[in-house]
Amino acid sequence: MATREKAEWPEDSANKVREKAEKHKHKGALDALDMIRTTLFGNADRMEELAVWWGQAAYMVDSETYIDDSRNNLVAYWQGGGFDSYNTYAINATKRISRNEGVFNEIAGTMESCIDIVYETYGDAIGFISECANQLVEATTNFIEDWFNPPGEAANMLRALNGFAQAVSDLIEASVRKMGDLRQMGVFLARQGSDFSDVKEMAEPAGNSGLWAVKPVPKEPAAAQ
């Protein structure tokens, strides 16, 4: 999984936006700021840890390897009905484990896609804060240059705050739509996950020592006279 970095919170820009939003009692901009800081990123760090666990958990691969190794070792020395029963069990077990491993990987992939959306959305929202702060500074500068027109400053301030709130709203709407598409995949994977294939118990003949026979050692070819 690629290394992700959470966008740094723009303290100065956020303070500028908050100051003007409070001054003009702009609830939309204040709500957008609070939502970005406290809820938008959510618990993406923990979710990323879980995605890594799902994608890199070695339990399935290790189990499959151990069973394959045991079968490969036994086939060289044993024969008979008991061995045949165990051999069939081992083959079927690795098939089931391999299928379950595939579901693990698909779940991890879907989680990673969701996390990418969170990081991307948070980064874009941070960018909107800085952009709005710059627009507010420009509005203040324009007012200083033309101090005979205070309503013009207020209008420019409100325009910047409205644009900020709308941009964040549109961003969240687009992100939720993407998440909705992934949610459908998540429902499908959850259905698969609930249908994990258990490894069945070995058949009785595999545990019957009387049905295991050591393979005869191949005779060396007679030396040429």
C-alpha cells in the first residue's frame, strides 16, 4: 500500500476564515470549518491499519503452505487408503483457503479505495480553506483601497464565504457518491465474507494407521557385468 500523508491543518488560513465567518454570522462557513476539522477525516488512520491487516495477514498463505508442504513430504514415503484420504483432504483444504484469501484481498482493496477517497477529500477541503482565506484578504485589500465603499467589502466577504461553503458541500456530495458505489461492492464482499469456506474435517480413513503403508524403497539398478 502506498504511503499516505494527512494534509496539514492550515491554522492561519482557518483562523482568517473563522474570524470573518463569525463577524458576518455565516453559519454555513463555520459549520464547514468544524466539519472539516473534526469529522471529515474520521478515523481513516485506523481504517488504513485494518486494510493493511486484511491485505497482508499471513494466516491464509501460511496455512496453505504448511498443508502443501505436509502433502509433498508424505507423498514421497507413504501410500495406501489412509494416505489417499489425507491427500484428498489436503488438496481440498488448500483450494478453500485460497478462495478465502482472495476474499481477504478484495476486502482490503475496497477499504483502500475508501481510504483514498477520504485522503483526497480532506486534502481538497484543506485547499478550499486556504483559497477562501486568500479571497478574504483580497476583499479586505480592495476595501482599504476604496474605503468609501464598506458595503462592497461586506459583499466580497460574503461572496468568498458563500463560495467556500458551497465548494465544501459539493466536494462532500461527490465523495459520498463515490463512497456509495464502493458501498455496493462492500455489501457484495460482506456477503462473500459470511460465506467463507470452512476447512472440513479429515475423513476417518486418514486417521486409520492400518490404512497407511510405507512405500517400498526403489531397488538400485543392477551393476553392469
